[in-house]
Amino acid sequence: METEKNRTISFATRMRENLPEVDRIRNVMLEAFSEVLSSLGDKEAASLVNTFGDDRLKSVDPGKFAQVQSICFQIQNLVENAISLKVTQKVNTDIESVGESGFWLNYLHRLRLQGCSTETIASRVESSFIEVVFTKHPTEAKRWIILHLHRRLSSLILKLSSGENVYEEILEHLERLWRSGELFTNKPTVAQERRNLDYYFQEVFPKARRALDQNFRTAWTQIFPNTPPPFTPFLRISTWVGGDRDGHPLVTSEVTGETLRDLRKLAIQELLKFIEILKKEIRFHRQSQPTPSVLAEWLEQKGLPGDSDEPWGLAFDTIEKSLQNTLHQNAEPYYTNKDALVEDLKVLERAFESIHAERLIRRHLTPIYNQLSFYGFHTARLDIRQNSQSYQDALVEILQHAEIPDADNFPNWPEEEKLSFIQKELSNNRPFLLPQAQLSEKTQEVLETFRTVKHHLDTFGSEGIGDFIVSMTRSASDLMVLNLFCKEVGLLRQNDGKTVNQIHIVPLFETMADLEASIDIMERYTALPIVKNTLAYLKSPSSISSADTPKKLLPQTIMLGYSDSNKDCGIWASQWTVYNTQKRLLELSKKVGLPFRFFHGRGGTVGRGSGPMHRFIEALPQSGLEHGFRITEQGEVIAQKYNSVENAINNFEQLVAGVSCANLLSTHEPIIERSTPAMMLVRDSSLAAYRTLIEAQGFLKFYRQATPIDVIELSKIGSRPSRRTGTATLDDLRAIPWVFSWNQSRFYLPGWFGIGSGLQALQKQTPEEFDYLRSIWKEWPFLRYLLYNAESTVASCSVDIIRQYAGLVESESIRHYFLTAILQELELSKHLLTQVLESALLSRSSTASLHTESPRPTTARAASTANQPAHRMA
């Protein structure tokens, strides 16, 4: 084995080497922007390019200044991202490199050094399951045309860096960027959000998926040259756009039906493009190429002439017609599912093989197989999300119509009584409602959603249907009531004499109280017969009679909320509670004999659970990845992380490589057990400090006047309202505008507040435990991840800007109290974090990896400014 001193090329090293290139390209782009503005006759705007701290800015139109500076920052980010992509590719392909942290090359290298066998690694890679759920709608601020222009400019920047003459094209796109207008003036519709997401489905994800497989094979061959690479992990795409109706009145059963149809149409249209290429490029005539017998027999089985002059073209025409009919399955011939299409393609494959045309198989058929494996006939699975209160309200009305005794009081029934009633009702076939029952619009909408899903299942099968997620799950009965709706519309069925459901019901635990209660809730829920029977049926619909081991059961998905738990209890208490909840649920999984799969509802900022993806995955409990990994990609993060094929490749690779390899790295269980008392003490003290702040009299007035929450609530960022019910309370405010408003005003409060008080309490009460955390944080990925994220948000705060925003608070006493409390906690947090990490952030920047997960890279130079996001640690 080669020595490590020869394999030390890192991303940080390469990025530092390329800082002059970042500066050069940025200056070219800014000069081009200034030239565009001058050519348009706006000398004042041109003079504002890259201008900071000039007294004359006081006389400049604020709107114009904001627009110019916004585009300047966009240019900076686009340039840094483009160079970062080049560096990442270099680091991950250089034969002398160990690869960048989080990517295949680096993980495989570390596992080999650890002594992990290729058989163990290959088994883990092949069994890994990753599902990425794109939610899109809540937080995308930029108009779709701006995102398109960013994509084009990113491509041009890469060409410029490679020496191509693209200056005129850059001028054109910068002019369009200036003239287009960045922000929505009207709220986008769900259909518009869906169509924008289609770009990623069509142009980015399939290409990224193919490149991802190649990256893995390249890395494997470099690290294990004498062992054939295994199959790559299973990566699946899902979406919430058109299915998430939690507090979103515009997402109706009709919208959900349209979304399912559009996703199916998109998948089949993409397949038709492949067939169209086949038709154009392969026109074999039987005089030049005798018809293979397997093809002639297949044509005759279809009722077509096997001795046709152009049998290949006839075969392609038949497949094309079948695909076109498949969209609605109302005319024959059509494919009932993707497997039927694969059978026909296999006939073509055998025909190609018989004439020794293997190159044509690789050129034309393999891409279709890949497309079918990734997208099937559905493009992305559509999740259905609704809150438990909506389901409960609908059930009460239905029970009232059915004249169930004490129906009005159902929400107050004891939990055991609710569960007993539900199970009894599931055991008979009697519906609650008569055909002529007149229901309220809301209750009718609940039932229509289930009917829409049933229609899709009956017509097209289950592939396009994702999970039914119950937000604000606070009891097992909150989950079980969905079975009653399913019974009412016919989604329940009998299988091997057992009642099963055709949908997967998933709890979402969001607040600290709900997370801590989740263990008891899931223990009670998983003990109910229909749960295990349904998981067995969904794993293998043909039979559930032998479903007695976890391998024969679909994992029960459990969604964990990072945003609302943070808003509820602060960063440390939130992160530790989510982590500890996973550990306890994993213990329950072993106890009840059911596999659990965690669904991580992260947002795009530290206050919503974000951070470098590979560090996040490594920070999870070690066995928490065993049965798969599900995660959300939300809002503007999609544009930042997936706006180009190259970005998508990087982000997908960190996902699949991390999930496949992280739990094979050395265990940290002894450290975790030893650290738990200290972590709990910090949690309790940080929680107390956080709750003291947000529960203090006058806090809501300070928050509303010291942050731009009013502007954010009135903005046209997405189709969904900023509040769940519309009441002006902190509890009703969604976590997204909560975090955005603090970040916009440079407080970044959700990402750090309470940590200083928590660590100070630990230092004072048990100094030996404080010293222990200082000694082990580098070895424990979870603690390192938490501390780095908190430190990055502390470093991002700007006291000057905070004071300016606080100056907008009308009451002097309220302003003084909360501003003092916040700044004291900020200084305390900065001081204690420096003590624990043993050095300040900027002093470690020379050894840091220099780009963020988003990816919106921050160079070492840019990181030295107070208002830039901190970089990712190596």
C-alpha cells in the first residue's frame, strides 16, 4: 500500500491554488456587467458595480443600488461555484488524490485504510437505498427565467475559465439578467412550480444519474483495481409539489390528480424521445440485413407481418404506438407497466445480439433501461402530506353522519378507546357514509384525495404513489384514522386473509415534545396488526403469509422535523433531541422486529437542520442508515444544488456515497454513552435560555419590528401561505419565514442562540465534563457537526446590521432588553465555542475545505468578511 504522504492533495489545497483564477474570472464578469449597464445608458448603475462603503451611496436610488449589488453577489457566487466544480472534479479524479471529503474516492480510501473488506463494502453499496424528495414550492424567491440565466452563465463561466472566447455571450446574458427582474410580483401557482421542477426531471437528473454511476466505477477501480465494482446504490426521486396540502389550500385532490398525470406523461414522453431516435437511426432493410427469427416471431405475435421489408422500423412503430396509448390506457395496444415495455425491449436486445450488434445495444437500449430504472412510468413518486388536525376534523364529521355515539367528542376519547374503535371498524365492511351524504367542502376534499390515489393505483399501479405523511403526529390514532378513510374509498383489501392497506402511512414528529413522545407512539402503533401486515404486503403484494422477519417487511418510514423543532427549542436542544430520538427508535425497532427508515425533513439553512451533506450523514446514529435514507431538498436550495448537471452530480454523489459508506466507519458508541450526561445538561440550559428569550413579554413585537418578517410574509416567494391557519402567533408561523427573517437581518438567531448559555452551564457545574467534550469533539461526528454549524452561524452574524435592524423597534425598553440579551448571548456563544474548539474560526480557515454544501462556495478571502457564510471544515 502506498504511503499517505503521497496522497494528500485536498480540495482546500486545490481551491487555494485557484484563488487567483476566482479573482480573475470574477473581475471579468463584473467588468462585463459594468459594460452592459454603460451600454444601456445607465452610467450611475455602472458606477455602483462592486462598490461598498462609499458616502455618495446615500444619494443613490436604493432600489437601483440593491439590484446592482444583488447581481454582483450572484456573479460572485456563480464564479466561485464554477471554479469549485472544476476543483472538485480534479481532486476526485487525480491519481495522487485521496478525494474530497464526502465523495466516493475519499470514502473508499478511508474504508480501505480501516481494513474493511471489499466484500463488506460491496454488500453495503448494493443494499443502500436513498430517496431524495423535492419539495420546491415553499421558498424559491427567484423567477424561473433568473434560474435559467444562472444556468447559462455558469456554463459560460466554465468555458471562460477554459480559455474560450464567450465574452459576447456573457454580455448578452448579463443584459437579460438586468432587464428581467429577479423577484415574483405574483405568487406562482402550484402548476407553475411543478413545471419548473420538470426542468430538473428532464434535463438534469437523468444525466446526473448516469454520470454518478461512472464516478463510482472510476473511484472503485482506482482504490480496488483488482476487484470488479459492485452495482451502484438505489437512488429514487420523489416530490411534494402537488401533494403537500398541509396548510396549503391550493393543493386540492384535483391538483394532485393533475400532478400524477403530468408526472406520468413526462416519463412516457421522455421514453418516446428514445424510441424516436431508434426510428431515425436504425432503418435496416431485410435485403441488406436478414430479419432475426426472434424479431419476426415477435412481430407475428403482435399480428404484424414478420416478413416486412423494414421489420425493425415496424417494431419501433409498434412500441411507439403502445407508449402513446399507455398515457391513458384507453386504446390498445398499451403497456400495463414498465415491465411490459422491458419485455419488448429484451426482444430487440436478443435480435441485436443475434446479428452481433452489441454496440447498438449499448448505444440505444441501455439508456432506455437506465431511464426506466430511474423514472419508470411515473418520473417521481408523489407524497401526500396533511396535518393530523385536518384528518381528525374530517373523521368527526364522518362519524357524525354515521351517527356514532359521542362522535362530537372523538378528539377527547382516551387513546385506547380510539384505537379499539378504529380496529373494530376495520374488521367489518360497512361504510360510514350513505351515497347521498352531504359533507362539508373540507371533509369532502379529504375523501377525494384518497379517491384520487385509489384511481391512480387501480389504473396505473403503485409506482407513482409515495408516502402519506401525517404532520403534527401526536398519537398512534392520528396515524390509524387514515385507515378509516382508506376503508371508506376502497383502498383496504384482504390479502391471505389479513386486512392490509395499499398506502404507506408515515408519521412526522416535529416539535421537541412530539419527538420525545415518538417512541411510545411508534411502539403502540407498530403493535397493531394492520401495520405489520401492510408493510409485508407493500414489500411483496403476492403474499404476506411468511412475513415474520424484517427482511420481508417494507421499512416503516418515520419523518423527523428539524425546522419546527429548532423553532420550538433552539439549535442545541433540537439537534440533540432529533439525534437521541433516532437512537431510541432504533432500539424500539429491534424490540418490535420492524425495520425503521428515517426521513429527514431538513431545510436549506443551519436553523432548519442544514449543513454539509456528508457531515450530516456521518453525524447520524450509526445504524440509522441500515434500512435506507430519505431526505427533503427544499426551496431555493434546489436551484443552488441542482441547477446544472455538474452540481447535481456532486450533490447526489455526496448522498449516495455517504449513505453507503458512513456506517462502515469506526463506531463511536463509547464516546456517545460517556457524553450523554454532558449533552443533556447543555440541552437543558440552552433550552432554558432560548425559551426565556422567546417567551419574554414583548418578544413578538421586537421580532416583528427588528426583522423583515412582514416583508417576507407579503412576498410572492411561493404558492404556499407563510402561516398554517393565518393567526398572528409565533406558534402558527411556519419555520421557513421564521428562519429567513432572522437571517435576512443578520441575527442568524435560530442557528446559535442558547449554545453559549448551555456550554457555560456545563463549564461551571461540571468542568470535567466540559473538558471531556473539548477532548472528543473531533472524534464524534455528531458533536463536530453541531459545533461547526453553530460556529458558522455565529461568524455570519453582523453586530452592526443587527443594531440597525433593532433600531426599527419603536419601544426603547423592548429594544434595549432584547438587543442586550441577544448580543450578550452572541458574545458568550462565540467565546465558549472558541474554548471548546480551541481556536477561532478564522485561525483554522487555512486548513478548511472552502465550499459549502449548497453549493455556494466561499473562498478563504471571502470568508474573512463578517457577513459571509462560513466555509465547510476539511
